[in-house]
Amino acid sequence: LSEVGLLTSDLIPLAQKGKFDIIVDNWYAPDADVLYNTFDSTQESSGGLNFTFYKSAMLDKLLVQGRSTFDHAQAQAAYSAAQRYILQNVIADPLWTPVTEFGVRSNIQGFHADVTGLWPLFQDLYIAK
């Protein structure tokens, strides 16, 4: 999809049909379940966001395991295995990892970012005297 100014509302229907040479996109989420929406086989044919059109019973199994358990350790193991599978099979190529730096004065307390490190969270922020 190379047209300048292509809107997201235009991009998704075209990408779902495979009408592109390459998609360079950024995505992240504080929840690993985003992998299901972008890599599970069912999301390729059901109006989802799997623009890779890659189908793998093993990857689908790992993604469903990760989203089906309430056990943190089991979910972490499943999602870690899914991420390894995606990288080893070059289903997606991570071209860069964003680095975000925040400058905060020493009198500012309670400052922290979300789990991605990209967005500041303000609920605990205060100015010390």
C-alpha cells in the first residue's frame, strides 16, 4: 500500500484482500493477546488483522493457550513460545525497537510509564516539596 495519505479505514479492507506489496506497520500492546489478532489463522479469513496470510496449527495452538489460561506463568510460556515461533519462521520482521526517554525533574515523584515504556502514566504523579 503505497498511496500517500492512505487512511486506516482504506488500509484494512485492502490489506485483508492482500492488495499490497509490503506493509510497514508499527504495533505494540501491553497485552500479549494482540498476537492472536495479528497472527492466528482465524483472523486471516474472518475480517481480522492477520495480513500475513500465514497459517500454522502450532502457532494457533500457542496463541489459544496464551489467551485461554488465567495462570500467569502458563500464559507467559505460551506467548514467549509464540513470539519465538514468529521470529524463527520470519512471519514478521521487527525492523526496530522504539526507545523512549523521559526527562523528569528530581522533585517529581511517582513517575512511571506503561509496560511498553512508551506512554507515561500520571495516576501516581506528584510534586515533592
